[in-house]
Amino acid sequence: LAMPEVVILSLYQAIIPSMKSIMQCLICFNLPFTIVKGLIDVGISMLIYKPLSPLLKGKH
């Protein structure tokens, strides 16, 4: 299901017409969401690790 780069770029340009390249679009649209997702994953991991650490280390 591959789409040509021109089509993908035109979809991004429908939102912000000044986008000139796929890389610029990825930095503008995808990077912030990826960073937020990573921070949420880290937060959840920190909350879950503490209660599970005795089980993971073999100490009951």
C-alpha cells in the first residue's frame, strides 16, 4: 500500500501549505507526537517498575 511521496506531501500541504519536503513535514507533525508518546511510556514504566521490582529481582 505504498503511496508516492508527492501524494503524501500534498496531504501534509493540505494542512500547512508552506511544507516543502517530507522531512520538514515529519519534523513538524510526527516528531512532537513521538516525543510525547515516549514521555508517557517513560512515566508509565516508572509507575509500574517500583511495585514489580521485587518480583523481577526474585525477592518476594
